Amino acid sequence: MYRFVAQRFLSMIATLVAVSIVIFSAVRLLPGNIIDIMFGGDATATPASKAAAAHQLGLDGSYPSQYWRWISGLFHGNLGVSLLNSRPISDTMKTALPITIELIILGLLIAVAIGIPLGVISAVKRGSASDYLARVGGLIGISIPGFWLATLLLIFFSRVFHWVPPLSYVSIFKDPVKNLQEFFMPAISISVFTLAIVMRMVRATMLEVLSLDYVRTARAKGVPRRRVLRKHALRTALIPVITVVGFEVGVLIGGAAVVEIIFGLPGVGYTLLNAISNRDYPVIQTATLIIAAVFVVANVVVDLLYGLLDPRISVT
């Protein structure tokens, strides 16, 4: 077990290093740069003044030297500063990261808490009205874009109930009620697609597991139906579902960026999109690397959960 964890940790580090190189290179390929934005249409700007500004912002020198300054700073806990406002990126991430993490966790909880029971019911009652209803609902959920649903929810609640979420972010530790009011609609908006995927996957795997010999043997021995479903069938059926949930973390992160803008949540996605529009290279690099790290860590956790759900699976 310890050997497997060590291997996965080394693999995670190698993946993040490769991702950091791709991020650094992609940012430099963006049209325009922060120097052009700073000087704008100033006709008096000379190449010398632009070069001095680039040196002050740490954008001079070769790309390898710039990459090394950035990555060595990360290893020392220095995330750098924003090129636009000179604010430390660590301060920005301390505010933005908890918002995005909470939004993703709430979205996953909604998707799993509703998707798994619906999938089980749909599989157990195959061919019934509830099965068809769940399948149609899953198809609709896959087809609905998250940003469209977010806009629709905002319009519906404001027009019908004359209520909109609080506009200023409040930590869940300071005011849980106000915090959940603020995250209610955003979490639903990003969870619908994942909920539909989880429901359809649970249904498919449950149908397969329910036809296996050991499940039929348990039923023949007189084991109560609920125990067969919960202990024998569902536990095995959840293994591929856990894999899907791990990959869906990336989908939720991508959907969270647009939803954060719609609801005014200053999360990582919101910060990243603003940084891209302003060519704020350090913020873009750090925010994107953090998103990649969350995705990689989520998939490592998924691998570790395999052995807990099914002891037959070896992690060595």
C-alpha cells in the first residue's frame, strides 16, 4: 500500500511538472502581452521604456530562465505577484481557492446524493415508468449547458420568487446559512451534467452486477433484497462510478469558471478568466496549475478508493 502511494505521488509530481511546462508555453502564445496593455495606445512609448517595464515585471530574459524563476519560486512557497496590481498571488488564491473547492464539493455531493439512488431505482425497476422517467431526465441533464441553466435559475428565482443569492461572498464558517444561500444555485448549475452521468453509469453497472452468479446465489439463499442490493451489488457497481466521478472533477472545474462569473463568485475560475483577458501571466500560470493539481489529486484519491470498495482489487 505504501509503495503504491509513493508511486502515485511521484507520478503526480511528474505530471504536474509536465503540465507546468505546457501552461508556461501556452501563456506565451497568447496574442498580445501585459506590456502592450500597460502602454496601450501611448505613441510616446519607446522600445527602451517597454524593455525597462518588462525587466521590472520579470518578463525579460529567455523563456527557460523565466520558467525557472517561476517554478523555483513555487517550490519555495512564493507564488509571485500580479503584474496588474502587484498584489501577492498567494493572497488572491487564499480567497479564491476555498470558493471554488466549496462549489465543486457541493456540486459533487448533489450529483452523488441524487444520481446514485436514481440509478439504483432505475436498474431495479427496469422497464417501469420510473426507469423511463430517470433515463429521460438523465438525457436532458447531459444536454443542458451549465451556463444556460445558471442563467435560467437566476431569472426564474428573481422573477417568480423575487429572490437572488447574496452578492458578497461569506465564508461558511462565518455564516453557514448565508453561504449556502449563495452557493445553492451555482452548485445546482454545475452538478446537473455530473448527476446525469452518475445516474446513467450506476444504472448500467447495477444491471450488469444484478445478473452475476454471486448475486443470484445470495437471493437464492434467502438474503433480504435490500442487503443484496446494498452489500453485494451496489458496492461492486460503484467502482466504475468512482472512476467517472474522478474525471468529472475536471468537468466541474471547467463549468465552475463560467458559473462563478454569472453569480459573481470570486473563485479560481473567475480569477483565471480575468487574468487571461489582462494577460496577467503569473496569475494565469498559478491558477491553471492549481486547477490541474486538484484534478490530479482527485484521481489519485479515486485509485485509493478502489481497494476500499472491493478488497479483490490490489493496489500494488
